[in-house]
Amino acid sequence: MENNKNIYIASDHRGVGLKLYIFEMLRAAGYKITNLGTDDINTSVDYPDIAKMLADKMLEDTNSYGILICGTGAGMEIAANRYKHIRASRCDRPSQAKNDRFHDDINVITLAADDIDTEQAFLCVQTFLESPFDDCERRVRRIKKIS
């Protein structure tokens, strides 16, 4: 368990319920986690603004991971990947989270609140946080090319 990293979690209004569940589960497991909002399901917020807030935090805190949640997961993934220091991937299965960490050193996982149940989402997040990056030369070279 790599709980020496700071974890930031944020969602738009559609992802609030899933975000709060994951936040509580990670906090109970001993992770250092910060909820960046929103916590209001009744007021629409724009996912690009939420992704920017998380990206800004992660730029200040290089020892961190991020979790972003919206209805489809795709909006947050696209918005987050606009930032050079972010490598975000939408994950629906733990095996995908493991492979995306191992091969691409993702530092942000995005989840689709409309398409994944809470237990499956938490398993994806746990796997993301616990999986290593294979820092062999070719993988590092490829990441440098996209950074």
C-alpha cells in the first residue's frame, strides 16, 4: 500500500456520491486524502474547472495522485490530460488500473459515476494506488515524449 503519497479527489455534481464513498474508504484505510469538492449534487459545476483545480494542486504537490469523477469519466479524463504533468486514464476494471499504472505511470484515475458500482470503483482506485510503474527505459522514454 503506497499511502505515503497525498491523494486529491474531486468530482462534478454527478460524481458526488461515488466520490464521498471512495473518500471515506480511503481515509479509513489510512491514506492521506483531500476532498477538493464539489459536495453539492444540486448545483451543476463544469468538469473542466474541477479537473483544473486538481491539476493545480498536483503541480504544487509532486508527491501526489489524483482521482476525478464525473458522469462518464471521459470528460474528466480529457480535461485532466490537458496539463503536462497529468497522465489520466478512465478505468472501469482493476486490471485496467494496474496496467495503466504499470505501462503509462498514470497519476490520475478517472471514474464514470453513471457506469460503475461503488465496490468496483473502489477496487479500481485501490489497484491504481497500489500498483507500481515499470520504469524500464522504453516506458520512461515514451512518457517523456508526451510530457
